[in-house]
Amino acid sequence: MFNQDNSKEQQQYWSQRYLENQTGWDIGAPSTPIKQYIDQLENKNLKILIPGAGNSYEAEYLFKQGFKHVSVLDISNEPLDAFRIRVPDFPLNQTIQGDFFTHKGNYDLILEQTFFCSFPPTKYNRQRYATKMCDLLNNNGKLVGLWFNFPLTGDMDKRPFGGDKEEYSNYFDPFFKIICFEDCYNSMESRMGSELFGIFQK
């Protein structure tokens, strides 16, 4: 298990995963729950961040729907390079290689898609995630996305890492109003019954 505070170590780990095509989380398209959430957004001027963006299918979809203030952030440059080739009109300065925990910015909306589950599931990491999400959001901004709903095994190396609604809520409660946090009804087939869809407002 790598040290969560060691950005260089994390960068090397995730770059190697992409280089070796060990990307089982990548579904090759925007996930249905997030796509349907995007489809009901009316304000195309929202400032949006997708951390741990990987191949950034949600960002590509947002951009093609007319959302121009979308930033993608990943610790590894490999998926960002692939994204820049796939979506050549996307602004280069909105594809950011860096560590989420040191990233600076202010956003109206942050989309969560297999990012939270990538961190070793220590209390420290999960509290740090919730705190940083709050820091990055504008007042009344929203954290929206999917969290895996299955028990932790005690294995601190095998991703994705799960948890349950009660545990997650304990991390988010100090920072957010929970608008919605329920079993996801429109997950992809292979994840049906194992995801929670959440909307958290700062």
C-alpha cells in the first residue's frame, strides 16, 4: 500500500496501471447515472471539476453538451494525454495533471466517479477527501456521483474499496447537506445493487 501523502509514488502507480491497461474501472463511456444527472442540468456556465478523471468520458460528454467550464484532474498524465487526443478541442488548460489534495480552485459542481474508492480506506483518507471536497466547492456547490456499496474486506491493496451509506454519511455530514443518497437504480448491469448515488450540497 502506498503512502497517500506521497504524490510521486501515486503518480507512478497510476501511470503504470494505464500503461499496462489495468483499468477495470473504465467502462468506455459516461456512466448512466451521471449522464442522466448531466442531462437535467440547465446552467451551462457551471464551473465543474472531475477529479481522478481517468479517460474523462463524463468530461467529453459535458463539453459536447455545451458546458465550457469543465476541468479534469488526474495524478497521471497517461489518461490525460489520451483524452487530449480524443477531444482535441477541449481547452488544454482545463486538463490538469496533479494531486487532488493540493489542487486549488473553486467549483460549483464536482463529479465523483470511481475516485473515492481508489484510496486505501483509512479514516484519515476518507476524512481528508470529504474536507478537500468541501474546500473546493463554492457555497451551495454540489458533490454528485457514485459510491460503491459493499463491505470492506480488510485488504488495503485490492481496489475498488467499498463501504456503506452510514459510514460515508458520517464523513460528509460535517460539511454537506445530503440532498440524496440512495441505492442507485440505473447502474450499469455489472454494478447493479452495488452503488449509491449521492448529491451533497455545501
